[in-house]
Amino acid sequence: MKIERWASTARDLFSAKLVYGEPVERDGVVVIPAAVVCGGGGGGADDSGAPPREGAGFGVLARPAGAFVLRNGTAEWVPAVDVTRLRLAAAVTVVALAGILARRARS
């Protein structure tokens, strides 16, 4: 794939369609899911030798952020809750506090 084509494909990938999902309607309520999307890439070419060489790489990370809920003419943001991340943060906090209290008790 030529680098110009790769760059065009990457540019098309980062659009509002990637961040906002298709609206879902049920019983008069519309839900529009949203995600946090990060990405990056790079490439290069070397035409000094025969044959010329080129390469490129690209990565995308997406995770749910929440959803806009449209009900009775009002919009409400409902954040997505990552329970695994909350549990990990709680465990790290407990271990850190236990270490601090243990050091204080020795003093």
C-alpha cells in the first residue's frame, strides 16, 4: 500500500462515526453511544536502493465513554462505568494506604 493511500485511510478512520455510534430508539427514547478514540501511526520510505522500500504502521484504541440519552425533549449524558478499572483503583489505594500506615506504625 502506498503511503499516501495509507494516510488517506487513517484520516478517514478518525471521524465522528467512529466516536458516535448509530442512534438506537425504543419507546420514544433515543440513545447515542459515544467512545473515546486514540490512535497514531508512522511510516517511511527508502528509495536509495533497488528495489525501493517503504512501510507504515497504525494503531487505534477505542473504549466506551458513555451515551447521550434523549428523552422528552431533553438530553442527558450517562457515563460508562468501567467496573474493572474502579476495582483496580480501589485495590491500589488500599495497598498504598496500608504501606503508609505500616511505615507510620514503625516510627
